[in-house]
Amino acid sequence: MDDSTKQVLRQIIRRIPLNKLQNMLSKWEHLSKKQLRSLEFTQPKWLLCDNLLSICEENDLSMKHVTELEIIYRIDHPAQGSWNVCQLIDPEEEAVTADLLHFKQLFKAHLRGLISHVSVKTKKHEDGAIWIRIAWGDNFTQPNHLKPTYVVHHLQTPYVFVSGLTMKHKPLLHQALVLSAHYGGIKDVHLSGRCLTALRDLLMRQYKQVFPVKHPRLLLERSPLPSNPNIQMEHAKHAENRLQMAAEAFGEGILPKLETAVYKLETRFRENGNGMLGRREEPFRGVVKFASSNLLESLKYCVSSGMASAPVTPLLSSITQKGRNYFVITDKGPGASHTPGPNI
């Protein structure tokens, strides 16, 4: 093992919690059972790492083998960084029938045709997704395995999930994806988060949705209501309407676990006179960010409990309806309305 391989292995071991390390090494399958039993997982991690390095040197493991361990850990624990979502657009005929082997071969060939030094490793997950680990170099330097990019793509779907991608390498990755998947282009979906499963479920509608109904269902559980039957009916009606509108906007049951929603406002100052602010060419900008351990559940509770007004504003319901959590709100164009309003 060369020094760079040892450095990468040390970094991977540092990232894996000690209570998960034994399981990860078992899945890795590059240590014999005897070698695995020889490791003492109760000793300090730095000492365990040194012992593991000695075994890996004895087994003559290379960078290819070491990066396999990182992929295994990242697949089991995808919330190690933020994921951004892209959508492939304008599919060609071959996009529907694309198979895994063909995609892998094309992707590696196209990416290596765009950049001289790049390391690409792929692994198919049990859910059918292909995981791609990319270590970027350039025409003069070797790939940097300490800062890889991860790409997750479900074939026969247009969505691509990317983590750890720099602006420098973004055009290269996008071009390789478009050519390999047989699409005409790619665009940013404006959806991001740490929970990869939540992003996938939101885009692919893999959660229980609720649609508008004329006759809302009866409440299964009700708090004690006033004795007046008219007031009782009115309270029940309002409560049921709130629950229905909350479910229509955000879904029902277990919702995708989004952590944030960001709204960027761009507007111009309006006044009747010729003041300094009115002559300002640049728009005023502001950002509003909602954050929660489970944002959709929090928003749904605010509506259903009456803490927020109903019906739900499109600014919030667009998170699920459009599959986004980043919005830019601008003034409406001339002639649309005398009153400025949001244009998402």
C-alpha cells in the first residue's frame, strides 16, 4: 500500500463510528475471518486503525479495495452530507431500455474522455439504484480520493442525486450523465437535503397522498365539545377541514423527511415620487429559511392544529406539489396585476 492509500483508509476509518466498524469490515469481505477476529474493537481507535493498516498491507490491498469500504459505508449511511437533485430531460428512445452494464460502460468512457485523471467506481444497491463514486483529478494531477463525489441514479427514472460536487466538475458530470443515460439535457430540480430517501420519496411520490373530496370523512377521535349542538357541529367541521387541507398539501402517514425550505425574495421598491430608492436599479433581496428535523410534519401540524391559517399558501404546498425546497419569489411582470405578487 502506498502512502495515499493509507491516508484514504485512515480517513475512512475515522469517519465510521467504532460501534459500526466491525459490521462494515465484515461487509467489505477483504479480511479473513481470522484477521477480523484478531482486531480488538474495544481498544482506542487510532491503535485499531494501525492494526487494520498492517493487515491491509499484508493482504496487498490497493486504492480500489479501500474505496469499496467507503462506498459500503456511504450506502448504509447516506446522510453523511447534503444531496442535490438533478433531472434528466428530453429522453431518447434508448433511455427506456437502458441497462446497468451499458450505462456503467458509457459513463466511465464519457467521463474519462472529458478529463484525463479521474477514478470512477460503481456499485449496484439492492433497491436497484446505481451508486457512483468519483475521485477527480485533472490533466496534471492524480485523482483526489479524500474528497470524492457521490452520484445515485435509478435507471428508468430521470432523477439523479449528487453529493460533494464542485462547480468546476459540474459540467463534466452533467455531460457524462446526459450522454450515458441517452437524454437531451439535465436541469437542477432545486431540491436538496441530507436524507436521500426523503428526496427520492418526494420526487417519486412514494408517500401517501390525499386528494380533495366533496364529503370529508368523520373524525375518528374528537376532543370534548361544547354541549350546544350547533357549536359542536361547527367545531367538528372546522377541525375536519383543517385536517383535510393539511393532508392535501403535505400528504398523510409517514412523510418524506426534509430538513429545510428556502425562499429567496427579489423585489423592487415602489413609490409615487422620485426618491432615491425608487431609482434603484438593483432589486431588494431577502431570504427566508424554514428548518426542522422533519419540516413537512411540522408544517402539517401547524395547519391541522390551527396554528397556521388554511387553506395552505402555495408557497408551502409547492414543496410537495413541485418536489422542491428552494424557491425564488419575484415581482409579477408588467400588466399582470397592479398589485405586486409572488411569481414562483
